[in-house]
Amino acid sequence: MPFLLMSAFRGLVDAVHAELAAAGYPGVRATHGFAMQAIGSGCTSVELGDRLGVTKQAATRTAASLEELGLVTRERSTTDRRERLLVPTARGRRMLELSGRSFAAQVAQWRARVGDAAVDATLTTLAHADHGRRGATDVSDLA
């Protein structure tokens, strides 16, 4: 089962990344997508590390990569002048929108292949599986 889950995940992510590359987002990796989801409307690098379950250094490297790709900017916090917030750019928000549509299209293909009931059962099972201490965006073991 773990290999089937990993294989399905990779197939899904690879298909989405191929579409993103064709839409002008080459070089976007799964880690970038997880980080963008974790950033939401904005957060600090420390908060990003907490949300992803990674070290501050790993979060800082990821943030730098997102900045190089033009997906986030660093802005001064309105509450603490020492802090810099990672904030999605219009390009970053567009990438999330495109990836969301692409993921939905991939799941629609699964539904066409195996039927709604099978996909719904799989999603229900995964939603109720024990996730341990990990949050939805914790990628600490994927690095």
C-alpha cells in the first residue's frame, strides 16, 4: 500500500507540474506547492518552518527559492518592524490557482477511470487515516 500511495502521489504531482511548466512555471516542485499552501496569505520564515515541520534554515532556503521563482515577496510586518513576511505575489497566486485546477482535472480523470464511488471511498479513507503529529502541509520527511 505505501508504494501505491507514493506512486499515485508522484503521478498526480508530475502531471500537475508538467501542466504548470507548460503554463510558464518551469522549475516548480512539490515542495514549492506545499510551501505556498502553508504561506497562505502571508507568514514569517519561522512560521513557515513550523507549518511545514522543517527547520528554520530549510524554511529560509525554501522561501529564497520561492522568491527566485517570483512566487513570493518579503514585506515588512505591520506589527513588528524586525519581521519580514512572505507574501504570495500575483504570479504565486496564479500558480496556486492553476495547480488547483490541474489537480481537480487529474482527480476527474481518476473518476472517469474507476468511478465516483471508488474515488470517494479512497478520499474518505485517506481523510480518516491516522496522520500522527503531522499537519496537512508537514513535509519534513520529503526533503
